Amino acid sequence: MKRSLALIIVGLCALPLPAHADLMDIGKSALQSYAGSGNGGGGNPSLGAGLSDGQIGSGLKEALRVGTQKAVATVGHSGGFLNDRNVHIPLPGPLEKVRSGLALVGASGMADDLEQRINRAAEAAAPKAAGIFGNAVSSMSISDARGILTGPRDSATQYFKRTTTPELTAAMKPIIDQSLANVGALKSYNALSQKVSTLPLGSSVNLDLGSYVVHKTLDGIFFYLAQQEAAIRTNPAARTTDLLRSVFK
């Protein structure tokens, strides 16, 4: 470690400094480069060697396309959210807090029913997210594709999450709202809210259940997207297209 840091310092001394160079910025850049080179950053600088930014961008989009399809398939079926502890959607906090009070009056089943229904709503809506994710992948910028490629093994997922979540949320909201209505979750929520208001020290619960479930549904999809991206980066068998094999070799 000391030897590596010494090499960085020597390298800094050898660099031609701009007239208004900020030594702190230069040092920060050097350390980031050191970390991203595989010495702590988890990246692989050899990925994409000899490929153009356009080819790398296409490869990343392909990885996200394949990854999102598999991630959506993982959660978009009966039990995909409900029975998976990694992505299971709990009751919203205010309702979870009154669960013990509901049990005291024999109404814990209402809470269980709502929790099951919101997970069913997410499962039903998830497959419809595939097209939305596909559109978002197609419009993804490739300006920093090489940095994403050589970054940590979930860097494409995190970039995608950071830059597309607002659009994905807006697109998924009406789908989730309809799904909540279809599985009876809204009716269950209204009944539970009325019951909560009758509890000692209880008060009315006013939540945007749709927004809550959208957030949790996207969290679940991104969780499995990160796993799919990691598999594509580390497991040759997961590179199911020629483009993936050429970029992630």
C-alpha cells in the first residue's frame, strides 16, 4: 500500500501542472484513478480495451436490456415479491406501527391482508415495467460509458437508477395505481385506515399508497438488476449475446 501511494506521489511530481492547477483536485483525481484501477474500487480497466465508446455504450445498453428483462421476470410473477425476503414489500411505516394495536382488537388479519395485496399489486405491475425500462435504456447517454464499464460491478445499475428513476416513477405510477385497484389493495387500505381511526389514541392514516408501492417495486427490480449486471461482468455463461461477449470478455 505504502509503495503504491509512493508511486502516485512520484507520478504527481512528474505531471505537467496547468497554470491554475489545484493540487487538492489533482491528488483527488489521482487517488480516484488508483482506486478505480482495481486497487480497491472493484473496477476492471481492461474491459472494453480496443473498443470504441459507441461499442461500449451499445454493450452497456445490451447488459441493461438483458438485465432488466431478467430482473422483471424474477419479481413479476405470483410470489415474486410476497415470498422473496430480499424484495418483500412491508406495510408503510405508519400502518406497521399500529399493527400491535390492531392485534389487540382482533384486526391483525386486516394488516396481513393489505400487505399481501400490495405485494400482489407489485407482482402484477412489474412485467409492464419491461417496456418502460427498455425505452429508458435506449435513451441512455453513452458519454461516460467507459467509466461505467470499468467501474464497480453494479455501476451501470446505479447510473441507470440515478438518471432514470424520476421518469420510471412517473411512468409506473398509473400502472401501480391500477394494479392496486385490481387486486383490491385500495379497498383493503381504506378499510384498515377506518379501523385504525377507531383504536385508542388512533388517528386517520393518510398515505399515497401508490407512490409507496412504486418506490418499493422499483427497489426490487433494481436489486435484481444489480445482480444480473454482476453476473454478466463475472460469469461468461451470463453473456448471452455476441455483443455482451465482446464487451465483457
